[in-house]
Amino acid sequence: MPKDHLNTVFKGALILSISSLVAKILSAVYRIPLQNMVGNTGFYVYQQIYPLYGIGMTFALNGFPNFISKLVAEQPDETSKSLIARRAFHILSGLSLVVFFGLQLGATWIAAHMGDVNLAPIISAVAWMFVFMPWLATGRGYYQGKFLMGPTAVSQLIEQVVRVAIIIMAAYFSVRLGWDNYRMGTWAMSSAPLAAICSSLIFTAFGLRYLLAPAPAPTHPLPSYRKLTKRFVIEGGTLCLVAAVVILLQLVDSFTVMRGLVHQGQLPEVAKALKGVYDRGQPLVQLGLVVATAFSATLLPALTDALAKRRPIEFKRQTQAMVHVSLALSMAATVGLVALMPQINRLLFGSLEGTTALRIYIISILFAALITTYTSVLQSLNEYTAMIIGIIAGLATKVLANYIFVVHYGINGASAVTVLSLAVMFAVMWLGSPEDLQQVLLESGYLIKLLALSAVMGIVVILSCHQITALVGPILANTRGMAGIITVIGVLIGVLVFVAGAVYARLFTIREWLVLPYGKRLIKAVAKGKEHHS
């Protein structure tokens, strides 16, 4: 690969990574004010249907665009690229219409199986976003296939900003005008198609030129619609499945948690509020994953380059750095959030309801981050079998166990099954991955060091919070303001303990330190300290 072209690829990957990071933060953060404005039951109404939106956006943003970009990149000339994009658009249009009409006609049936027929209008509202999915996915995939990441990045940001703005406005007017929760939910989910329309405008020129204008004569043979559809189902479907892992688990929750709570003996209104409490964990896990995977993702271009240039030793080093950084950050985020959960729950959501369930749910960050990292490496190696089997095994665990655990253990049971499902997914992927990739977790006593360091950090943070609570008294400690102060102090103490312990235990190599923020400064500071003492 020529150097100039490689630089273009790297710059494009960086632009897309930054926009994706901003979009993910927006997608996680807005749900905290939403819950505060509409309460637990209002949040339940929104979160019950959110997985349907999430699956649609996975199709339009990650899964199918990545597959279409591969198809476009395979073509030898511009005419063939435009024609393959046109065929992809036709296939996706057929798929999206099936999903759209399925959701519209089956809205009442789906809502009834979620245990709440009042959700039907919200399902109908979110269904409209699938109409725009082919246009978005094809436009993004076409430009990504030409290594132009700008249009995808811009459309992604527009989609999130418009959607979040409409959701917060819907929540505001719901409180101001006294709407019921289902009317609020319908307006909030209408943000999905409206945001899709706005982000689709980025691809207007592309669509008019390549998708709707008369097709030029082909210059090279193209795969038939039948073969292309088969590839869409197998390759594109796999990419969508990988990208939607956490959302699919949430979809299972939508069908089982509320119904399980009612079967347990809870009144429907109480069950809805409890599901809303349980759903508090989702933005926290999302934020934790952003932190855990953002910095390790910066190694992906180097990983791709090492593979392209057939440098197995460099590939192994980059893989090790990526796995170690992701695991360390996800472990630190998980232990920190578990230790500070009572204060975080009080600060963000105004109560201590569901603290135990949230503590269990937060462990999802650890396994979800590992799954994300391992799937990135396995995809680069074109190893899909372990991924597919792992995801199917994890989803089967969730489907089979969730309802039973909710009936017996309430929302604590749902949290435990989510963690168990992700653990099963990762275990199958890890066992099915190449031996070198398996050994990355076990080399140099890394895992033992990390577990010991995380345990020390967690204990220190918990003891510090207890000490502050004892000093200020229980009444002041239970206010949101003091919960915020304790949380900030706890985070600072946790970071200091973890970083100092990582340096002392030599947890990271120099390469791994350089990936982390301020890693270079820390290496220089430690080196100066050693010179001073010698």
C-alpha cells in the first residue's frame, strides 16, 4: 500500500473514530437528563423500544456500511463501484421494507409480547427510520469504500445531535404540558426517522447521481443479485450481529423483564418503574465502554498495517497492546463504578433504588470491552466462526435464562444474566481464537497483576467514601450535591491508586503507556525520578 494512500486511510480512520466517540458519548449522556425529567416509568417507556432503534442504527451506521465499503473497495473502476452500490441499495431497500411493514403491522403483537400494548404507537413511530436505512447505509458504505470517511462522520454527528435535541424537547414538553408517558415516548422515538432524514441529506448528491439516475453500462462483470444477496445475509449479517451484541441483549430484556416482574407478583405500574430503574445501567455501561475502548481503538490502523505488510511479530505486539489497554481500562472502570455506585446512583438519578442490580450490571463493561477488542482482531484476520458461535451462545443464554431469573430474583437476576451472557460470548470467542491471541491475556502474569491492583483500588475507594460519609454525617451524605463531591474525590483517589500501582507493578509496556492519555509524560516523569534517586 503506497505511503500517501496509507496516510489517507489512517487520517480517515481517525476522523471516523473521533466522530464515533462524540456520537457514543452523546448517545449515553442524554439518557441521564431524560430519566431525571420523565422519571422511572417514563424512562421504561423509552427504553422498552430503544433496542429496535439501536438495531436499525447498527444496520445503517456500522454493519451494512462496513460490508458495502468492502464491496466497493473490491471493484476495479469508478463505474463498477457505483453499480455495486446501486445493487446494494436495491437489496437493502427490499430488506428495509420487509422490516418496516413487519413493525407497522405487528406493532400491537410486539407490544403485547413486551407486556404493554400501550407501546404499539411508539413501535410504529420508530419503524419509519428503516425507510431511510438503505440510503444512509449505501452512502456511508460507498464513501468508506473509497477511503473518504468525512461524509460518514458528518452524517453520524448530525443524526445524534438532531435525535438527542428532539428527545430532550419531547421530555421537556411532556413535563411542561402534562403529557402521559406513552405520548412522550412516541414523540421521543419520532426523533429516529427525523434524525435519519437530516443525516440522509449529506448523501443527496451521491444518491441522485449513483442510485436514482439511469445506470451506466457495466465495464466489468458484477456479481448477480442472488450471489450478492447471499453475501449480504452471511457477511453483512455477521457484521451487524457483532455490532449489535449489547443491543440484542437489551431487546431480550424488553420482552422478558417487565413480564417476569409481573409474574413475580409486582403490580404492572410497579414493574414498569422497576424496569426503568434497571435501565439506568445502560447509559453507565455505554459510557464505561467508550472509556474502555476509545484508546485501544487508536491501535487498529497500526494493526491493519502490520497485517497488510505481513509482519507477524509487529501484529502480535499491537494486538497485545490493544487487549491489555482495553482490559485494564474496562477493569478500572468496572471496579470504580461498582465501588462508587451508591453515590453515582444518587448523583445521576436522585435515589439509591436498584443499586445492587446496577452494581451487577456494571460488570458487563468488562466482558463487552473484551468482546469488542477481540472481534476487531478476529475480523482483521477474517476469523468469523468463533465470533458467530460465541454471539449465538451468549444470546441463547440470555433468552433461556432471563425470564426465569427475573421471576426469582427480580432486576438483580436480569443484571446477572446479562453479565453471564457476555461472559459466555467472550469465553467461546477466546477459546475459538488462534493460540497466539489466547496467550495475550496470560503472558507475563498480566492478569494476576491487574486483578490484584483492581482489588486494592476498589477497597481504597470504598474505605475513602465510607470515611467521608462518616465525617459529614448521614443526612448531608444523602444529598445529591455531597454525592457528587464524594464521587469526584473517589474517582481521583481511584485514578491515583491505579496509575501508581500500574507503574510500580510494571503493568504496561512502554508501547502500551504511549496509547494512554498523558502516558508519554508519565514515562518521562518516572525516568526523571529514577535518575534523581540514582
